[in-house]
Amino acid sequence: YTDADWAGNAVDSRSTSGFAFSLGNVAVTWSSKKQTTVSLSSPEAKYRGMVVATCEAIWLKRLLKDLQVEVSDPTTIYCDNLNSIQLAKNPIFHARTKHIEVHCNHFVHECVLSS
């Protein structure tokens, strides 16, 4: 699961994003951090949170592989923002999404395609 607020910090307008991963019914890794850049929209803040969660999912799968636990199914990352989900599936830039960094779009899109 991943989520983010938008401009939640009153001082610098930065968003906070977080994620939690579970195996079965047990949470095994989680994080909540202030984002390093200011997001210009709620979908952007949530998308940046998805990027961090995707990196964690890749790390977690590699850790499980090192522990001889084979995970063949793709990892599902739940996000509550339809715009962010659509951007992950089809990162075509529109006037409203040009400000989101290109490497973020391509990174998550490639992970979605490889699953």
C-alpha cells in the first residue's frame, strides 16, 4: 500500500509519502518520509510515493530471493489515486503532467510492463 498527502507541510509545502508491505497478514516493511521536492498536484505527490514504494518492492523481492524464497507473482502496489495509476500504466506526457520528472515515469512504467 502507498499513499501521500499533498503539500501537507505548512512550512515548505512538501508532501509526505509512505508505504507498507506485508507478507500474509504481517507488515514486514514500512516507511513514511517527507518528499525531497515540492509536488504541484495531488496525483504527482501520490505518484512520487508510488516510485519510492516500487523501489522498496524490488528490494524486498531481491531480499526474499537471497533468502531462497521464490516470489514469481508480480507485486501489487495499491494506490488510491486513479490519475497516478493511469500515469503508471501509460506515461504519455500531457500539459498537466509534463512537470513530473521523466525518470520517475519511465521507471514505474517499466516495472509495470515487466510484471
